[in-house]
Amino acid sequence: MAQSRPLQSLDMMVNMGPQHPSTHGVFRMVLWVDGEYIVEAEPYIGYLHRGTEKLCEGELYPQIITLFDRLDYLANFNNEWTLCLAMEKLMSVQVPERAEYIRLILCELNRIASHMLFYGTMGLDAGAMTPVMWGFRERERIQRLFEATSGARMMHNYFRIGGIKEDVPEDWKARVSGLASELEKSIEECDKLLTYNEVYLVRSVNVGKLSAKEALEWGVTGPCLRASGIPYDVRTSEPYSLYNRFQFDIPVGKNGDTWDRYALRVEEMRQSVKIIKQALGQMPDTGPFMATGVRRIPRPPKGEVYLGTENPRGEFGVYIVSDGGDKPYRLKIRPPSFVNLQALKAMLRNSYIADSVMILGSLDIVLGEVDR
Amino acid sequence: MLNSLKGLLLTLRIAPRKPVTAEYPKKHLPIQDSYMGFPVLTWDSRIGEPYCTGCMVCVRMCPTNCMSALMKDNPLNKEGKSPRKKIIEAFEINYGRCILCGICEEVCAFDAITMSHQHELGSMARNGRRVDLPRLLELGKLYQDESGWRPPTEIEKEKQAALKTVQASAAAGAIPPPVVQPTSPPQAGP
């Protein structure tokens, strides 16, 4: 583009954000544009910086769970789970089977809720209004179950190191299986509405391509990496928790374009429903929900641990250094959105300004997690 | 073209469905029973005093330091009316800071603080959401009445007692003990 200019002209610098509605939060991009084309892009982050990692050093372990809720605020359960799993690994705690199944089911439901919101905003970025209504409708259904389980729609603080806070309500299993079959239907509905719509195809196919090599170089994980054709999923490549007990597929894209990243997430929702159904069948009806011998304020032994789990956005990792006290000496978070966002620069080059919104949307970033 | 028409047909088919939304200030969607709203203090109506003894465990465990408490000697205890030696004198929660995590309720050993269903306590003043002891108890009584609240430790005691009787009768051979069979080898954890 820049090479084939008929006239000698200068690039124009345009600010996008931080209050732009399509940036999904407070995120600013500086674009150098040549007419309709983006020559260079520079993302600026940090508007939502709260210093979570430093705050964690001053909080007791049970209090840190409340901070983790607020990182990726669309996948709260997944964040809590990662911290709890890492702590359990550090302290070698055996979690009761029932509690582990409950946590797994809630996390998979949270994945669907997060992808549903992605589905909605992706449609909205392409200019369609209905998907966002439908996406939020389905997400609300899931959140109502979360409210009945943990007492909160979003900031749950429900998982504990060694189990869960309290047992689930009595009709929980029936409610979840009802919800799973409802979701199965509505995922098909949502899929029918948007995926093969001609306008949407024109807007998203071959837009914002990311090759497998580039994706690996940038350290991209999660659906964005799998859309580029690399079947890397922490759930299967490094199975944590009970994931080796289920039969499910890892969808993989071909081109690594915006449409692939979208369609892959829709397919992932179906796989999550599949996992939930299997987990409900295997889950024991009775049993303890908390491991024995874990104190209210845990003091893990001296040492360090890293554990990564598959969040809706990619590999979410927690690295904890413990000095044997009731607070961590250092806690490092590997947020998938932050790493995925770095690839934006490569993806935006030589694309249209109007497509930048689509490309950013297809990365599905959450700025609570990017800025921490 | 064909796929767009298909999508349009789908929209038309779904259009006559009942809306799932509610016009908010006029109509409220139902709150789930286990909903955690703002924390309130409970009232022991048998004795006529709050459950709270001001032991400060919730104050110390609060992640946002949103509350403060002050303890005093219980005058009712001297008269022999109450088993509590100490009682709360002043308690303040800043609802503007509270993050509704439920840790205070979890750590309380006296059933004194509970998460109510209150969630619409807005204020126009900067410090208008600082709530003192009388107001907290008032909100607590409201919650206790509407939800049929009972002290969690009492419920737990009853559960344990029921379990014991079941076990005792099982040992006597009256009822076979409940069998818990794990469906797969008990290996949880990472």
C-alpha cells in the first residue's frame, strides 16, 4: 500500500480510543493511516491498571481469590480455579471428587458465557444488532445459575483452596442438565443467525490473517492460536484436574482469519456442552465439598509453583512464590489477553481502518486482565 | 443471499416469543435464594440483643477494610439474661467499599453477620453509604423476617445430630447405612 502510492503523501496519525465503544474497555490505539489503509499501529494499554500482582503480596490467600475474580471479569470461575489449582499443587492437597466436578462444570459453563458475549460483540462489531441481544440472553441464563450457586452473578468468590465454599443447592444437577440442553439449542440458533450470513462473511473472511508461525512467535494461545491451525489446548496437551476423563474435540481453524477465530469459538461452545453432559453423568451425588486438613488461612510450604489452565481466552497461568507465610512472597499472572493483544500490531498492518474494529474484536480481549 | 434469508426467517420465527427482559425500575426479576447482597447484622429476638460480640474477626478478614467495630461489656450478661459477655457497641460498614465477597459471613463464629438481599442502596452523597449499627440491625431484621433466617450454627448442629441418630440406628441394624459409591477412582487434583 505504502509502496504503491501515486502521489507523495504523508501518513496521518489517528487516535482510536480510549473511549471508543468498540475497544471493549479503555484501550487506545494509535494508527498511522494512508487513506483507508493502516500502515502502522501502536496499542497503548494500562488505563485499568490496579496493581493486582502487588496487591496480592499484601493479602491473605483467601482474600486473593476476590482479586482474581476481577482480572478476567467475563470468566471469573476460570480465574479462581487457576489460583486454587496452583495452591493445591503447592500444598499437595487432594480435592474431593464431587467438589472437583462442580468446579469443572461451573468453569465450562463460564466458558460458554464468555464465548456467548464474544459472539454478541463480534456481531455488533460487524454492524449486526441481533447477535448481541441473543448472546446476552444466553449468558444471562448461565449467570442466573451462577447466582443460585455462588450468590453472585459475576464476582463469585466461590472456589476455595481445597474445594468450594458451600455445597450446591439440591436441585442443582437437574438445573444444570436442563440448562445444558437449552444451551445446545440456542447455540445452534445463534450459529444459524450469523455464521454464514453473506454480509458477515464479506466482513470477516481473509481479514486480519495471522499465520501459524506468526502466532507462535507472538506467543498467542487459546482460540486465536487454534484458529491459525495449531491444536494446542492446555486441557488436552497438559491435562489438569479431571480433563483426561472426558471425550471432546479441539476445533482447529485453517486460515487464521477473523472468521476462523469466530467460528472456532462457536464450535468450542458445543464441545463445552459435551463436557458438561459427561461430567454430570460422572459426578457423585453425595460427598464432601471441601478437602480435610486445609486451614482457613492456608500457609503453603516454602517453594514455588506455576500452573496454567485453559481460560476462554487462552492459557491463564499463575506463578506463586511462597516463603511459608500466609501471604505470597510474589505472585505473577500470565494473562492470555495481554499476550494475544501483542499480535494485534502484526494483524492490523495493511488492513482497512474499518476492519481494525473487527480484528480487535476477534482477539476477544478483556482489559481487566490486560492491564491487571 | 440464501443464508441471509435463512437468518431473516429465523428472526421472524423468534419474534413472537415472550421477551426475557424486564423494564427495570418498574419490574424486578426474581432474586435467587442464595443471592449475596450487602452484609447486615442479625438480631437475636429471644434475648433482644444483636448476635454480634464485636470480636473483630470480620473486620480483620475483610479484603477491602470496609468495616469497623467496637466492643463493650454486656449489661444483660450481668443481669443473667444473656450468655454473651461482650456485646457490640458501634459497627460501621462502608457499602461504597464493600465488594460483596461474603468472607465476613464465612468467618463469623457467632452468626452475627449475614449477606442480605439488599442491593439497591444508592446515595447521592459521597459518604452516604456508610451504615451504622442501628441501620445495620434494621436491615438485618428485615432480611431475617423475609427469608426465615436461622442461625447457621444451629442448622449445622441439627444436621450433625440427625446424622448421629442415623448412624446409631444403622449400628443397631435398624436401617442399612447409606452407601456412597464413587463412580470412578478417587483421584482429583492436578
